[in-house]
Amino acid sequence: MTFTVAIMYPNPEHVEFNDDYYMKTHMPLVEKSWKSFGLISWRVNKFPAALDGSRSEYLIQATLEWESEDALKAALGSPASADVFGDIPNFTNVKPISLKGVTL
């Protein structure tokens, strides 16, 4: 059973988010840093609007699939994680919200 992590970036009025940097620099850094620990895949969705057309609560969601929760823990405990988390201010001014759980 795979283990899933969802990283969601809030979408307040003052949000700054560099999509190009995120997709071309940050996500490849995530893959490079964590693939050897059991990161299987990742995907990114952008949500500029809610279903009713209003501003969405979250702008970007990244979904990371892991071999197991232990694989995620090993990755988070690695020195490479400092680079991943330290890169966040390079593409946004908001703090992400993260969730973890199993794929049913």
C-alpha cells in the first residue's frame, strides 16, 4: 500500500507563487532529493478558482506518492530535506499545509 503526502499552498489575496520556478526547479529538487528514499511519483494541480467561480482556498497542491510511511520518514530525516524546505521562499510567500495518509 502506498503512502501519500499532499502539500497545499494557500491562496490569500497577497499570495505570490512562481509556477515556472516551482515546476522547473523545486519539484525536480524534490525528486532528486527524495527518490532514493522511496518517493515513487509526484504530480501538481493548480486551483485558481473554486467550483462556484470564487477564489479557491488553495492555489497549488502537490501530491507525492511514497513506497511507505517509513520511506517518507527516512527522507524527512535526511540532510537533503533542508534543501527542499529551504527552497520554498524562492517560489512563494505563503507557508504550505501538509497532510499525510494511506492510499485506499
